[in-house]
Amino acid sequence: MASSILALIFASFLYCSSVDANYRRNFLIRESEAEADSIANTKYRTAYHFQPLHNWINAWLGQDGLWRIAIGAEIGLKGRALLYKSEDFMHWVQAANPLHATNRSGMWECPDFYYLDGKERKYVLKMSLAETQSDTYMLGGYDEDKDVFSPDDTSDDYSIWLRYDYGKFYASKTFFDEKEKRRVLWGWVNESDNIADDVTKGWSGIQSIPRVVTLDPNARQLVQWPVKELELLRRKQIDLHEIELKKGDFVEIEGLKTPDQADVEVEFELPNLETAEPFDANWVLDPPKLCHEKGSLINGKVGPFGLLVLASHNLKEYTSISFRVFKYDKGYQVLMCSDQRRSSLRAEVDKPTYGAFVDTDIKKDGKISLRTLIDHSVVESFGAEGRACITSRVYPTSVVRGDPHIFTFNNGSESVKISKLKAWNMARARIS
């Protein structure tokens, strides 16, 4: 990233705090008096990771003057966030009750707890579920007197919990940026190739592009958007307007010098929703399966439509990011998919299909937006202005050959219109 954003990013070290129940105990950071004085007077101090004094990631100060911190745990397959308290940020005692616990969900790793203000204040409890390797979160309230978080949705079925990202995204953390008055999130994005590739290149896994996290006006979910500093890397801009995509149309976004390192924003108008396919309520339980069954090549009514990125000129390789609209009761359900099944000609890499339902009022708006960040082997997509996010790792041979392309497409029987599309070449980050 550019140096300005690096200053922001590295203002925070990300740390995952979790403990196994077999080793759960009150703990004491033993320091000599001299060491304690040194820590107390330094700019950076915590019991288990370092942060600027005004920007603790996991800890918060209660009205009673005690610091609090949440530690992920599993006790008898029951996931929970254990709560510890401290007067001096060095000596910690476990509270009698956890901050929150569920009857199932397994090990909670990397818990995060913070609040966001909108029309009302909502607290966010995020946990990384070891069993599913996904970052889920709950919205709710916090009773400071009882030190208890109460989720709005009390379901113990973790398969339907909200997620930060419905693709490869794990062990994430947020921090509050005092200067810009925003909460910033980033997460771990591991590989989909094999260990031999990791050994050859000498590294494995990356961090996502930092995202600003806000509360959706409907107060039912979070909204994420890449930090504005990313726009400093934008170079040549391509503009398309008022393009009708009929069934079977593929339109290339031409003029990009680096389509394997690009930022694309597109808005689709949907003039006719009435013919949308009927929605089966059972589908809500498994969006990835639905995306697998109704991929970008499977003709529908309203959709699938979207982008094909990191594509070869003959479309033997591509990663599709698409929407499909279903009619449900008196409204509509919008499915967002990221399908990697044709992402590479290499047989040995993992090529999953990811999916999520987008909580947006498509009937009222009559349109939906998609922003996709492309950087060689990673594709980060933000649907409906960040209401659903999907990150993918892909390994197309077209990138190796230096011949990647980007297309818009529509495989629905109803035409859709690109009201506006902007795409940029992205410069390389300079770290100094």
C-alpha cells in the first residue's frame, strides 16, 4: 500500500487471544517493580500484545475503572468469550460469568468486542470459529453492570450467524482510527494452492485490504468498504455508461493496462424483477451450495449477471462474481456468488464456490452495485455497497502468461443495464 495507508495499517498489531478449556485459569503477568514501572511509563503496553495506549484492540475500560478483556474458549463444545478484569492492565482475574456463551459452535478464536453508533448503538461480538474457519459476528446490547452481552438474534445455530466475509477471511481484528474516527478491519486470507507452492515461493497467506466497518442503517448487519487511502493507488480510469446486457452477452472492459491489478466499480439496473425465479426457503441454509448448483453459466431469469475477472481471452479460465434475484413472498432475495471452479487450468488447486444472501431492498432501489478488487491471486468483492463481502484466492495461468481480461456478463433471460462502470489500473504499493 502507499506509505500513507501503511502508517494507518501498522498503527495496530493484530492479535488473536484464545485459550483451551484444559488450560483455562486466572493468570498473572509477573514483572519486577522496575519492569512494571518501565511498562507503565512507556507509550506501548499491554499484558499480551502491544498497542498505542489510546487504542487497545481487545480491552475496554469500564465506568468502575477496571479494564476488561475477552478471551476465546471452548468448554465441552460450547464456544464462549471468557471475561477478565484488571486494575492495572498487568494483573488479571477471570470474571464469574463469560461475556457471552452458546450451547454449541466449538472453539472461539480471535474474539473482538466493540460498538458502533447509528440510529442506535449496537455492540459487536465477533468470533473466529475454528470448526468452520469463518469469522462470524453478533449484534446486540451490553449490560456493563452485569458484564453480559445480549445478542439480538439468540440462535445457537452458528451456520446462520452473520459473517464479516463469506469467502476466505479468518482471524480478523479491528482497531479504532482516532484521526479519521473510523473502525478499521482486516483479516487473514490463506492460500488455496498446495504446500509445495508455499515452500517454493517462501511464504503463505496474506492480509486483506483494510476495510472501514459501519453499522447498516437497518441496524441488522455491518457494512464494510475498503479504506479510502486505497484510492491513492488508482491510475488510468476506464468509464462505461448505459450498456444493456442481454441474455448471453459478454462485454470486455478494455483499456486496462493491468487487469490483474485493478479496482472495478459497477452498478447494475434491473428494469424487470417480476419474472424472477421463485425462492425455496430451504436455500437460505446453504448459499454456497445454491451458488454451486446455479453457477454463472446456468441460465436464470434475473441473473446471473456480474463480472468475470482474471479471465483468459477464450474464457477457459475466469473467476465469476455474480448476482441472481429470486422472488420470495412479497419481496425478493438476492444471491451473491463467487465461483472459482473455472479460475485455473491447474488441477491441483482448491476451487470452491462461495455464496451469501444480500440484505438489500432490491425492489425499492431497482439496482445493485458491485466493487471488486483484483490483485493477482486475490479477489475481494463487495456487494450492495459492502453489505455482503466475499474474498477468494485464485491461481489462473492467464496471469502467468501475462494475458488476463475482465468481462461483464449476463446469463439471465431478463436484460440488465450497466448504468455506470468505473475501472482503474492499480499501482504497486511503495513501502518506505
